[in-house]
Amino acid sequence: METCIGSGIRFEDTGLACFIRRYGYVDLAGLHAGAATAPARFWAEVAETLGLRWTRPYERVLDLSDGPAWAHWFVGGELDLHDNLVGRIAREDPDRPALLWEGDDGSVRQHGYAELDDEARRLAAGLASLGVARGDRVAIYLPMVPEAAIVLLACARLGAIAVPMFSGYGADAVATRLRDSGAKVLVCADACLRRGRRLDMLIEARRAAETSPALADLVVVARPGDARPALSGSRRWRETGYRDLIDASAPQAGAAPHAADVPLMILYTSGTTGRPKGVVHTHGGFTLKAAQDMLMAFDVKAGDRIGWITDMGWMMGPWLVFGGLLRGASLMLFEGTPDHPRPDRLWQLIERHRLTHLGLAPTLARLLMAEGEAALPGPGALASLRVFGSTGEPWNEAPWRWLFERVGEGRRPIINYSGGTEIGGGILACFPGLPQKPCGFAGPIPGMVADVVDAGGQSLHAAGAPAVSAAAEVGELVLRAPWPGMAAGFWQDEARYLDAYWSRLPGVWVHGDWARLDDDGHWFIQGRSDDTLKVAGKRVGPAEYESALVGHPLVREAVAIGVPDAVKGETAVCFVTTASGTPSADAWAESERALRHHLAACLGKPLAPSRVHRAAALPRTRNGKILRRLVRAAYLGEPLGDLSSLEDPAAIDAIRACRESVTVGV
């Protein structure tokens, strides 16, 4: 697989290269080695480069007295996070755009840094008048609107703990998180727009509030242009209009310092079973990690304009806010659907808001690629864009090349970025100006001491070196040292946190992804390790099946799972949506035979799947990530677990319907 490089950026001009020169690391390999051997020095340099201002200097960068799972960072230090993110720029460059917003219907709004500073201070005062104090939880149930970022900032000022939630949740999912966090206030929207349809969120918020005994207040954000919603005073909780609260509050004056290790947010992630995991992040750790990744992996500079197709309930939403503002960037928040009303909507966003950086999930690229010429940008639409970002799932080569070559004209790197909610950012990334391979990663982000190990914890490659052989054996992705952005545990569940990441290998974070290195030292994620198939004794990632399938002209998107098999132990079953038309049952039998032959040719006959099903839809989140665990559970008739992130419940029925298909032999 040949290497590619976006020719529009020289590595020597990037923030990462400047960091290497400033601190005398010679090259990127030297930086990785230095960060691993002297982590306290490295992370102090990161904090200095990012311009973090401390109201009380820290005494120690790192304290490991409680072990790596409970590392303490910037011990004794205090910082005013709001001032670091907004206040300093509001004083120095008040009119610099901070938030750029576009709604589903094309309406736009903009907040400068001074305006954002004022509104966040007013909201902090308003929340304080409702009784919110340090340590109280404030839940956020909003679409991607400016108010979502403003609530995060107001909570940071107060030392309250923000609980962002996916805007597509129904009442039950919202209530689960309200009860688990013990949230005192819920800031919700009256409605949002999706594909031109108005969805009433206030109804869901009120239903959730009815079963959340700790909740005292609903603060309701009206859509721009809406009449202020009718608020009820007869319920167990109070209801207050967001704008009423802002207008009645004077800006909270003075500094708002908090210790670096004070909880900033609880970010919930869905589990296969049981209640969602509440990942705790801190003032100093999450913000520093997000901004470091923006600097080193994405080359985000002050004044750049960055947008990410996400939701505030996913990690990338708060990552965009805290990391982007600390970098002094302008953030584009998009409420709508990126292919509505036309497949080229995404590129129109870049052109209208003059974005320098745009992030998206691989699934979105696959969906747009299937639209053909209608999904390509018009002349000059990407003139401002320097970098694509990508996270959420592994790539397939065909859509990667479509985005890099057809859309980006081979001049804009795709910064493949993989980490997670518990990481506070990324583990692996590409780097602007350095060679990249389709679907791969250049390596770990500096400071992330990553390795690939076998079942016994032994490294499958020499540290920092290319893979031992061309076979590039797949193993578990692990981290051998803590980092500031790591989870400060799970909310009120320390045992579950330790079991999830620290129980398998002593002192080592086991991330749950399969990974491999190739002979050139490029890294590849093969999917979640609990998704990996073992067919006739050979371990294979579902991404290998999915990449081969989407490379076939018949297939639009694909997902592969492993199911029990009496002979092989496990066999692959694949599900596809088709690129054009809906073949009849007889026609599909022939198509399935062709696809199974295609996979046998690509992967080897022993790995050929037992079935390739045509599905009407695949279960996915609203930002496009396919939920492979739900595909497997629905197909095998197992408990589905947490469905709160599922966009379309009918997709589950589509998978169940596949079981009625007749087996076709190769």
C-alpha cells in the first residue's frame, strides 16, 4: 500500500515541528522517546506551549503514588478555565469569531469572543441564582447550538460538573443519565430541526424529569425565531427560559479558579449491558489533551476555523469546544444533517464559513461517495480548507481515496484520529506534512506511550520500531503510561473503571482495539477487540470483510460479525446495503454468491463468510457510526443492551429479517 501525502502543508511549518525545535527534540522519534522517558518534563512543555495560565502554580506535574490508574496531574495547581478559553481573547481580540452556527434550515448565528465571554458570565450568574454550586451536576440536552458551548463554559466558571447528552436521546435515555449523575439542573431545547422536520425535545425532557428526583430546574432554550415556550410552574421542578435567565443576570465578575483535578464533565458512553458508563474528566486534563491533539495532530492555529460533524453528547463535541477555544480558533457548530437538503451540503458549510479544518466519520464519506457526482464540491468550495479530520471507526480504502483524491484533490491530508471518550482525545493520529497511508495512522500522538501486544502482554514489535515481519500480526492496543486527559474514573463506580481498562495487564491500560503495524511503521486499527472474529483458528478483524465488500460495485456499506459455527468455531456473517436498486430474491441469491466469491478471493477461501445478507438499513448512531454489537445481538436473538444511541429502531428489525434468508453455498 503506497504512502500519500497532502502537498498543501509542509511539516516544517506545523505546530508539531515548532514544538520539536523549541524544546530540542531533534525529530519526531526523539520527541516520542523523550515523552516516554521524561513525562513530567514533556507535559509541562505542552502546558507551556498551549499558554495555560495558572492562578496558582502547580507543585508537581505528575504524582503516581496511587498507581497509574489514578495518576494525579499538575498537583496543587489552580486555573481559571473560563479565562483561559475565552476571557483572555475577549480582552485582547474581542471581535474574533468564537462560535459560528448553522441550523438545519440554513439560518446562521455568530458569537465573537467578547460576546461569548459576556453570555457565559451571565449564564453562570443565572445558574448560581438557581442554587448551582461547585460539584453540582448540570445536564445538557441540546442540539449543536451555541448555547451548548455556553453552558459548558458557565459550568466551568462555577465548578459545576457538566453532563452533555446526545440530542437524539428519548426520555428514557435522558432519565437514566439524570438519575445516575444526580443532576440538579437540565438545560434543554424546546425543539430541534432534522431534515426539515421539527422534533419536540421539551416533551422528552419533561418526561425524563418526572422520574429524576434530584432534578430541581429545567432551563429551556428556544430555537431562534421561535416564540418563547410556554413554561409550567405547577410541576415538581421549576421551568425557566434560557433567555429570561440571561437577561435577568448581570455578568459574573472576577476570576473563577479551580484545582486542575476538579471534575469538569461526566461523559456517558453506552455499554453492551447494564447502565451507561459515566466517564469523569477534569478541568486541567481534558482541556490540555484536547488542545494538545489540535496542535500536534491537526495543526490548529489561532484564528483557524474548525468544524466537526458530531453532537455535544459525543466526546468530539466538548473536545471541539475546550480544545478549539484554548487554541484561539473559531468553532463551527452544525445542527443539521450533512447531506440535507443536497449531498453537497457539507462542502457548502466549508465555503460559507471559510473552514480550515473539517472532521467527519468514515461512514459519512461512504454515504456521500455513493451519491456520485452530486456529492462532489463545486469549484472553489474547498479553497479555505487545509485539513480533513476523521474519527469514530476504521476506514475502508475506497471511500478514503474518494475523500483524499476526488474531494480533497490530493492536497488536503486526512488526519485519521483514534482514541475514545475515556482517553479525552486520541491515541493514534496522522500528522500534516508527513506521509500517510490509506486508512492508517502515522503513529501515536506524542505522550501516548502506545504498544501492540499479544494475549500475554508481550510487545509484538520493538518499541517505536516497525513490525517484526511483513505478517504484521494483529494484537491488543495498550498504553504503557498515563496521560493528563485520561478518565479520572467512572462516576461513582471505581471498580467498573478498573475492571474495564486496568484488570488484564498489571499497570497497563488495555484499550479494547485490535491494532497492527506494517513494515513502514504505519499503524492500523482493525476494530474493537471484542468484535474480532476467530475463524478456524485465524484471528481477523471485521474491517477486513467490510473493506473488501465496499470495494465491490454492488455494495454501498457493509458490516461483518462473527457467529458460532460447529466446524470452524466461528464464522463470518456480513450485511450490506446495495449501491443501486433492490434486487429481487432470485437476483439477490446470485449477487450473494458473487459477493462470497469476491470475499474468498480477497481474504482466502477459509475465511469466506457463511452468508452475505442484504439489509434494508444498518443500525447506526446519528453521526453515522455503525453499531456492530447491535447487529450481532439482533441477528443472534441476544439481549440488545443499551439502545440510547441508535438513530433508527427499524434497522434492528431489518437485521432480524435477514435470518429468514436461505443459505447459499459458494
